[in-house]
Amino acid sequence: MEMRPFLRKNLSDTVKAELYDYIDNLDLEKGTKLPPENTIAQNYGVSRVTVRRALDELEQEGVIIRIHGRGTFVNPQAKQFKINLGVSQELGRLVDQSGYEMRICLKAVNTAPADIIVSKALCIPAESRVICVERAYYADGHLAIVCQDYVAEDIFSEPAEQKDWEESSTYDVVRTKAGKLAVRDWIQLKTVLAGEVKTLSGIETEFECGSVLEFYGLVYGQDNQPLIYGRTYYNTSYIRYNLVRNIIAY
């Protein structure tokens, strides 16, 4: 696969995304070694510092392995991943990557006073008005993901319309309508009974499983302030995460 130069604002993230594509198309039977940092920087038209930052993140995620004196290599196990736990991706893409036909349904967009949990999470005054957006993602017609996002209403200079929420992710609506860019998230994981999700949401369809994996946490903006509070439920029969971890020897 050819490495092409590009010009983007967030260069390290762009280099990282391009390297993902490069690795995904790499024939590992012919070799797993990546080009030197200088070569990657020249081919992409960026600095070596930018390349090193992208490689550092790929190493932390277990996608590549650096061996001192030998170079940087693709981790063959990581290439088998469909979904990497260390990478935040748009939910519809997770269904696609898992090999299913994806369908998204916007179930609700409601504005109401924030409860104590949401107001505390978003660091806003109690009873501040928040927008709750609820979506369902289907894999081959089966409920795979339920997502609830909470955003403070006052970050928008003008209200986002229904079609904005229907056509774009919450990240994109917040970026285009409020001018705020999501840059990282913090999550906790736990399992919950699938039946509980129906009581906590407006989703009529039930998960076809006994329990689901719940991600709940915060998305932060460039100012390091909470931007989105969310809860997402995954049917792991369809959405399975992978993770490679480095071992610290004592």
C-alpha cells in the first residue's frame, strides 16, 4: 500500500489513522516490519515528532512492537482484531467492522433538567437543562448497541435540529453546531442485565441475551472539560472487543 502525503490539522491522529490503514493492507507473510520513522515522515509530509507520537499510541494499544536495534514491527495478533478496546470509534462502524449489516435508529431527542448524576458528571449546576439523545444500532436486524448521550443545552448558540441528530453522531453535532471538538474519553465497564436496559431507555426492542456490557463515562473537549456524558450497552454476541496489553516485569 502506498503512503501518500496529506495536510490535516490534527496531524498525529491523521498519521495514526493512515498507519492503521497501511497495517490493515500489509501482507504479513512478506514481512511485519514498518518503514523507519524518517521514511514514514517523508512519505506523509509530516515531522518525525508527529510520526513518533502516532507510533507511541499504536504501541500502547498493542498494534505495533518496537524492538531496540531492530525496528518497529506489526503485532500479528493485533491485526486479527476487529475492534480494539483502546480505540474510540463511531458505533455504527463497530457493527460494520464486526461483519454485520448495520442499521441506526434515532429513538429519542429530549431536553429536560439534569439529574444529580448527569449534572455532577458534566460539572454543571443542578437542574441545568440537558439534551438526551438515544440511538439503537442493529446488526443484521438484531439489537446490538443502545447508546444514551447527555449534552448541556447551553453549549449550543442555536438549537440543533432533529435532522442533525438523525444524520450525524453526537460527536459531530457537538463539533459542527457547538464548535467543540471531542478529543478523549474516560469510561468504566460493567455488566448489567439486558432487561434493565429496557427500563432505563425508550427502546422497545429487547436484547436477545441475558446480560450486556455497559460502558459509562465522559467525553472531554480540547479544554479538558466534560463535554458528553454517556451510557452505551453492547450485546457481546455481536460486538466483541479485543485488547493487547504489555506486561510489566517485576
